[in-house]
Amino acid sequence: MKKTSKRNQIREIAEELDIFDEMFSTLIELLEKKGVISQNEFEARLKAKIEKAKGKKSYREVQFSE
């Protein structure tokens, strides 16, 4: 199995996040163009969900906790 350095792992994760960001932005633009949701409405809903989730354990915390 190929051993990758921590720096390379961080770079790979950053590249994946960039791809997800582009995919997500494209989806929001498409929904906005079709009149399904506006950027402002999306941002308000996202902020509300983030606030609601504060203090709760995330899936990542459960999955990677020791």
C-alpha cells in the first residue's frame, strides 16, 4: 500500500473539498435559476441548521472518536 505524507493527505482533502464546493455551488445556481430557491433563502436555511446543530455530536465525531 502506498504511504502518503500528511502534507499530501491534506492537499488531497483540500482538492476534494474544492470539487465539492464547485458541485454545491453549481447545484445552488441551478436551483436558483429554476426558481426553486434563492441564494438568500438557501443561506438563511443553512445558518439556521448550523445554529441548531451547535453542541450536538457530529457523525464525524462518532465515527472517528476513540
